[in-house]
Amino acid sequence: MVLILAMAVVAGAFSYAMKVESRLANNTRSGPELEWLGRSGMELAKWVLQQQRTIPGEGMYDGLNQFWAGGPGNVEAIDNPYAGLDLSHVRIGDGEISVQIIDLDRRININTAPEPVLELALQILGAGAGDASLIAAAIMDWRDRDDLEHAKGGAEQGYYAGLTPPYAPKNGPIDDMSELLRIRGITSGLYWGDRIPSTTKAARSHPAIGDVMSYIQQDATGAGIIDTFTAISSSRVNVNTAPLPVLRIILGGDENLARQIIQHRAGPDGQEGTQDDMPFKNQAEIPGAGVNQGSLLGTQSSVFEVHVEARLGSAKDRYVGLFRRGSNREGQVMLFHHE
């Protein structure tokens, strides 16, 4: 019986290994076709975002009820450019793609955030007041172009040279959010919040498709730096798409006002991304935004993260790209690679 059981286990392991090998071989053969499907998804996202500007009444704001964000869009529009289109199932030849678009202007730009905003954000995300001040100073030192240590005790060449292994500070703009994990004082817990990434995800600066929208809409409890900051965006946070912790930070820590804004934009049914949403059309409509906050809040988004899942038979792959929407018809694809 023991021998039979052992043989069954070996046979099962061999069968599983063969399935894995077969799947890997299939993906390898289909690699070029899958990549072109992924690029097609990127082009589709570009088209969707450019068309949004042509819809009457929606050209001056971006909100969660619009089609690009997964909302219903303007179903009453006579010339609805998205009629019959489902971004989760788009057939292209023998393949199929799913496209998810997320604006990065819902988060605070880590390269332009003033020091007081950094300090407040770190406190809201769980760092103590003293630690928040030191970490904010270290971020300022990392992104500035000199080797002079911040007056509050940041970190420059001397600190990082003493680590094992040693490395040099960036002394330049942060290009990828994962750089923050190399900055003095930023722990994995502070960076990820309550999200527990797998080994693969931990090495990435962006959550995988499917994880993104499910997490960033949660309240401030458990949010991390990755949920509130971004390395690439405009200088203003989109008040129509920003999650609660981001709004709270921009509004000087006022959680009640942040909740009022979310309640207003959600409309009568209290659910964001539905037909009765009431997004803010311009800065003048934003309640409680003073001079300082007004300069950090807007109603539009310009940089978008596009996630594409490409499927061809049993083979599939995932891709991510960044798209900056400009005033022209094309815009600019800033990045495209495997996710």
C-alpha cells in the first residue's frame, strides 16, 4: 500500500509538472502575439481617454462614474462613443483582452509634495510625530540634488555609505515608488500598510490588476505610502477620484471634510461609480478648500496607469503601461512592460 501511495504521489507530481511545462511552452510560443494584444489594449485605453474629452459636459473633469474608470458613463448621450464596449472582454482576432484604467492623479506626487504634507501624511499613515519629521527630511534629502543633510536630520551619503551593503542616495527625482524602501526610516509596513504582498508583488511598485481598485478605495485605516503617493502625476490631486486618506492629507488632516467630499461625489445612493454620482466640475465647487489646499486640488487627471490582461487560447500574460493625456489627440505612452 505504501508503495502504491508513493507511486501515486510521484505520478501526480509528474502530471502537474507536465502541465506547468506545457503551459510555459504555450506562453513562450504565444509571447509575441500576447505582447501585441497587450499593446492593443494600451491603444484602446488611449482612445477611451481621448474620447472622454469629447463627451458634452464631461470634458472639464474626470470622475469615477465615467466609462474609463469602470463607471456607466453618460448613458443618455446621443453619440455615446463607448456603446457596446466592455473593457473587461474585448475580442481582437483570436485573442481577448481585459483593460483596467486607473488615474495616478488620485494620489499625491512624492516629488512635488511640500515637506509639511509629507510629515502629515506619514503621521496619518502611522508614523509617530518625531519619526514622521525625520522620514520626511530623509525623503527631501533623497530627492534634492545636493549632498547637504537636512536641518532636521535627514540622510545623505554618510548614512547610506554605512549600511550593509552600502549605496548612494538618489539626489534626484523619484522615478519609481519602490525607491522609497531604500530611504532611511521607511519600513515595509509603512510602505505597504495592511496589504500583505506576495514575494512577487513586493518587488513591484504597483499592485497587480485586480488588487488595485479593491484596496485604494478603503478608508485611512491600513493604508500605506503606496496608496497615497505616486512618482508620476500632475501637481494637483483629483478631488473626484482621490481616496479618503489622500483627501484627508491634502485637507490638513480634516477627516470629516474629506468624508463630506466623498459623500457628495457619491451622489444620493452613496455608492461611487454609479449613474447618480455628483463629481465636482471645477475647483470653485470643492467645499472647504482654502488657498493652500486649493492649489493642491483639481478636478482632472492627466496621468493614467493601464493594466492589460491578454489571453490567446490557454496562454495569457499581463502588461502595465503609463499614459499621459495631453491637449493633442495622441497623448504620450510613457511606459509599457510585463506586469
